[in-house]
Amino acid sequence: MVENYAVLPCNGLDKCAGVISRELAIKLCENVKNEIICPVFYRVAEAKYNKIAGKRPLLVIDGCQTRCASKLAAEKSLKISRKVTITEEAKNHNIELRSNLRLLENENALIEIILNELNNDEDKVTLFSDETNVVYNFEYVTFQNGKFIFRVPKNPEVYYNENDCWAYVIGNRARIGVTDFVQQNLSDILYFTPPDIGAEIDQFGEVGEIESSKSLIDIISPVSGKVISINETLVQKPELINENPYELGWIAELELTDFEGDKELLIGFDKYFEIMKKKVEDLNG
Amino acid sequence: MDKKVKVVPCSGIGKVYGLMAREAVLKTVFELCPEKSETVCLAYIVTGDKEVKEKIEGCDCITVDGCPKMCASKNVSIAGGIVVEEMKVLDTVKEHKGQKFGSPTQLNTDGDSVISEIAEKIAKKINEIN
């Protein structure tokens, strides 16, 4: 369930998508602990909303590509935790929006779909810290070099940096870890030093260390945020990183502080897979 | 220059009077005076975007505000629109003492009736201008 967010819709008036953004925001704030921000009033009297916007994760809902709500968030230096663009969602779900401003069957159906998706994503977030309930559904692609097999998840929610670390992003949280490339190179991992809970980590900052008989490496966080959980099992069983660095071998969970900004410096599966293959080939001559 | 009168509600979200402003304007521009008026999105106007500024700059505008903050009137003026009439939902609401109009998300029958009244007032003003 989407809860405790500050919801900033574009509140558009002259396009159907804008009207949907408004309706979606209102529905998100009915009966649950979310707070709506009026984009017009926020510009003229920001004091009213600064407290809400500063304390809660921010969900921005833009109607169209003009992205008025996102622009407002940028103008006020707010960090966006989650973002929805109605026209993109309509396209993704093959729903044609009318030019009329009254919401009918299609538009209401789209609102329900987006609500469900947002809530489902949040439910995954709440499951993050309960290892027994985590459902990854990772779809792996493999690459073999000699006797070594490298797996990489190709799910769109998984982002990578060129330091061979991954971030599985759901809502305003991310679980992070290292890739198969790291664990294969280190060989048997003997020690894991976790980050401190509550530590504020910059993008590309250190978020713990892992050590094998061959080497010691810093784990470079793909995302910025606050450490809210660590994989304590790894302290006793660091070999889980060798067994499966993407699931049992995860390193830490972060509450994201600027994912929209971080994303610009991250890469997706396609690019990372190519980079990793090249690294493997270079290493093995 | 586009001669249609621009009718801009405060687009308020979170208060029933903001919703009434919005609904009254939609009723006016789509049902009562579709040939003579159009609305412009206030949330877009306040971004200061060049395209929307050009749309209202120097044009006759009627603003409809839900509360005394007067977001619509202030921001249309800042963007260069000529505010020929500042309407306040509360002025009409005061004539219906004791009535409830619904919630910030849904108007009731009394709410619908009052927005029709406000829409008639807006339409009258549009017809005077055009």
C-alpha cells in the first residue's frame, strides 16, 4: 500500500491526462496516510507544504510530457522518490485517452491499474526486509567463459554501475549487492563488513567491504540513500555472496534520496552485460 | 489574437470550494459558452512556460477562485493575462447559508446546483465581453 507519501500531481485542467493525475492523487490520499500538495498553492505559499515535502518521500504525478509537477519539484529542490506520467502509463497499457475532460470507463480503468501497480510495488518494498518473503522473480541471462558462468538479472528494476554492483529498485527503496563478476573474481569470500545502519551513502560511495583470500574490495553503491537494513546473515556466512550474489547474497537496503538523479549515471542490463563480458574476456586474455 | 475569453479556475485541490471553481469553469467552457470561451490550466501557467504565457498574455481572462488566497487571479495577472473579472466561489456560497456542498473530491446535489449558478454568472460575463 502506498502510504506516508507526499503526493504532488500536476493537477492539470485542460488535458484528460491532467485530470487523471488529479483523480489519481485524490484516490491515493483517500483513507490512507498520504498528503496531497496543490501545485498552484505550493508556488504562492510554499510554507504550507515545505514541512510535508521535506519529511515524506515524494510521489510526483505528471499528466503529460510538459511535466509541470516534476518541474515544480525541481524548482523547490525536492527529491522525487517515485514518478508517474499518465500519458506514458496509458501508452504502456494500450489505453487511448480522449480529448474530453470527463473521465469515463477507459480513464477510470487506467487510474485503477496505476493504483494497483503503485500499491503492488510498495508491498514488495515492505517485503524487502523480511527475507523469507522476498520474491525476486529475477530473469537471469548467462555468459560462460571457460568453466566460469556469469549470471546477470535482466529485469528492468535492476540497475548497475560499472563497478559491478547492482541495485534492485522498488518504490523509494533499493536492495543492493555485487554481481557475479565480483564474486567470480574474488573467489571464496571470507569476510563481509557491512555498512552502518542509518549511514547516509552518496551515489558511488562505499557501502561495505568484502574480502577473499585474493583481495579486499569496497562495495560501491549504485544509488544514494540511507542504509535501513543490512544482510546480517552475510557476517557469519559471507560465502552466500559466492552462492548467489543477487538473492541470498544481497548487501544492504537503502531508502533512496535522489533516485531520479542517480538513474542518469546508472546502466541497465543490456549495457552492463556487454561491459561485463568485455571485462571477463580482457581478464582471460 | 485569440478572441476567446480565457476562464481560469484556481484548480484548488483539497478543498470543496476549489473543486467547485474547477467544475463551474468546465461547465461554462464546455456546455454554456464553448464558442466564446476556453480554459487554460493554472498549474501550467504557474510554471512560467513560454507557450502558455503566450496563450494568455494580453487576453481577457475571467478567474474563478475557491478561497481568499486568490491563486488564479494573482497568477494569471503575473503571467500577463488581463483579468476582466475576478470571481469568488465564496461570494455565491454565502448566498446559500447553511448548505453543504460535498467533499473536496465529490460534490453533492447542492454543490452541483451552486456550480450551475456560478457557471451562469461566468457565462453572463463572457457574453458581455463578446
